[in-house]
Amino acid sequence: MSVKKLLVSAMLSAFVLSAQLPAAMAADLPDFAQIVDAEGKAVVNISTTSTVKEDTADVPDGMQGDPFFEFFRRFAPPQQREHQESSLGSGFIISADGYVLTNAHVVARADTITVKLNDKREFKAKVIGSDARSDVALLKIEAKSLPVVRLGDPKKLKVGQWVLAIGSPFGFESTATSGIVSGKNRRLPDEGSVQFIQTDAAVNPGNSGGPLFNLSGEVVGINSQIYSRSGGFMGISFAIPIDTAMNVADQLKANGKVTRSRIGVVVQELSKELASSFGLSKPNGALINALDPKGPAQKAGLKAGDIILNVDGQPVENGGDLQRLIGDMPPGKALALDVWRARAQVRVNVVPEELKEEDPRIAQREYRKPGEGGEQSLAQIGLRLQELNPAQLKRAGIDYGLLVRAANGVALRAGIQPGDIIVGVGSDPLKSFAQLKAALEKAKKGDSVALQVMRQGVVQFLPLNPDDGK
């Protein structure tokens, strides 16, 4: 075969292959059109209006250019004015008789709520209940035989799987966007116990409250928030898992409110170093660093330094897990906690109480003045310490403590700061300087010692490796 024929044959083969590749790639992509056609009928648009009252200075009209304008603006008696604000969001129908699920922030402070269906019908909606902690609201419209979504299991979602969001971004109704699950069990600041599903499906203002579907066409989450520096989509969005949302919705439907439980503990995340210092091979669990002195945990015998591993047989990987598992339990029902204490697992039974919204956190105390007791030094780890006097101990609410006057070297790298108060070693309260010194000297080479450190009234554990830097 001639060179010319070989070249022609190769070009033809490449052309055929290039024509086949898009078809093969398309065959591997999900067909979102089927999901939109089948499930989009149950997705709704939600519009609200609210009356906003503002106090403004009673400045006579036409004075903007007057030299006395600023005087009137600052010192004229305030006048209350009202204006109407409107907002848009999304939601989806969960029962044929008109129950609609959405975000609490979509309907917050709304005077009127209008739900527009996929077939263009509009209904006035009533708020059955709204829960700000989970950002879930349940609405009711007077209609029958409505299309409903199918609910899936968000626990079966895997990072990398395809998902589909349907909503009304910027008022553009029935908009579908797709992406993948980017992460699971995401905890956001000030968002309580909700562990979000993170996706890169495009979500914008107006999508809030809309459903997140898996490839089976089942709702696995409620699109709730975006992470953005601009106010628009930047590739990171968060959805409330549908099992969390339905637990809230069921309570709102039955009682008009959500009841949660508490045991009265403050916990911190376990690092690898902290876990090792307590004798755990993995940093799983919730480390207790403070207790409500009148709370259920204190009454049950739990103490600072305990690590909660399981709640009624369900594993606790972090503080968010503990808050969610305890919160979902009915108040007054005894729970069995598996606790890691003194390098062994023990069982502690505790009866949670109802979490009151007005319940304050454990009071935070502030240390103000340096102590007057004798100064001690642990030069090998870079610490200068001072015993607190009786008045300072009473103010801090502790029996004994060592004020950190200076922290350098090992101590500084461990996170200890001047002004901290060392109040315990491991799970044991500190009773003397000698106790601290002995614990550090007994530590095996390479092992960390967990120090209980009080900072601005809050106790936390810090792992300190005495051999660090040697």
C-alpha cells in the first residue's frame, strides 16, 4: 500500500473515531430531562410580601440643599415609615393535599405568601410552622390531588455522584441546574447541628427552598445556602439533607414547633494529637471540655475529659454528630452513651432534657488580673506559671489553677497563650503544680499530654508534646 493510501486510511479512521467519541461520551452522561419532566411538576415558586417599618428623621421636603438639612437630619424627632418588600424563593410539594416544604428564611417575616405551581395556578399559603435552627418551614395550600416528590436517602449519596437542582433563581421559574456531590456532612458556622450536602450545582438567590434530586429522581436535600464573595454562585452550594428536613416537618405538622433535647455539655473536636494523648487510635468522638453544673450530663456522672463515642449504638464522629443525635431524641428518654474514660470504654446512662431556645450557654467568666501567688517555671517547655489566689479562683469558678505568665517554645507551638489558665491534666482537675510537672515527666517519648486550658472562661483541651523541638 502506498504512503498516500496509508495517510487517507488513517484520516478516515480518525474521522470515524472522532464521530463515535461524542456519542460514547453522551451515553455515559445522565439524562436529566426525564427527571425534570417527571418530578418538576411538584416544584413550586414562592413569592412573599412583607411590611418593613423604619425610623427616619422628620426632615421637611425640599431641604436637601439647605444649610440646616444636616441639623434636621440629626436632631429632628424620628418618624416611623412603612414600605413593602417582596422576595422570591422555591419549594416542593410533599403531600397531595397541599403541604409544601421550603426554607424558613424564604418566608421569614412574610405578611402574605403566594405559591405558584408548575401549571401556573396560584394559591395563598399558610405557615404551619417554621424552624430557624434548621432553616426549614412547612406551608399549606388549599388544593387536592397535587403532584408530589419522591423522597430519597441522603445517607446513600456518595461524593462525585450527579445531582440536579430545580428552582426559581432570580425569578426564572422551573430552572434546572446539575452538578455533583462535592462533600457531605459539612458544618457551617452558626448553623447548629445541620450537616449539609455540598454540591457544585449552580444555586442562586431564588433557588432557596427548592429540591436537590439524585439520579433516581428522588429528593435528597433542600437547597439552602451558597458560599459566595460576590452574592452570586461561585461553585459551592449547600443543601439540608431531606431526612433532617422531614424530621422537622413532621414535628411542625404535629405540634407547630420543633422539640430538641440537650444533655448540657460543651465539646470540642478531637485532633489526632489529642486522641493519642487520651489513648485513642483514631480522632473519632466528641471531647467534653465543660458541663452545665445543673444539666443532665453532670447528674449522670459525665465529666470534662470524657470522650463520647456512641449514642444508643450510633457512632459519634464529631461534635456535630453528638448535637444532632442528642437533639433528635425525645426529652426524658434515657440514652446509653459509650464513653472513653481513663483509656477504657465505659457505659453512662443519661436522661436528656428539652432544649429551651432562651437557655443561655454556660456562663463565660473573664480572668482580669494576674495572680499574687508564687511563680513557677517549666523552662523545658517554655512556660512561666503563677498560682491563682483565693479571690481569683472564686471569680474563675475553679478550685485550683495556674495562670500562664509567659509561653514560648513547646508551649507556644501547642497553642498555649499568656493569660490562659491551666486547670487540668487529661480528665483530672489540676490540684498542684507538682501534679502538672509529674504528668509531663511521665509522658512517654513522642506522646502528647492533654492539658485543660481555660481561656476567657471557656475550657478547651490542648495537646502538648514535651519532646517537641528536642
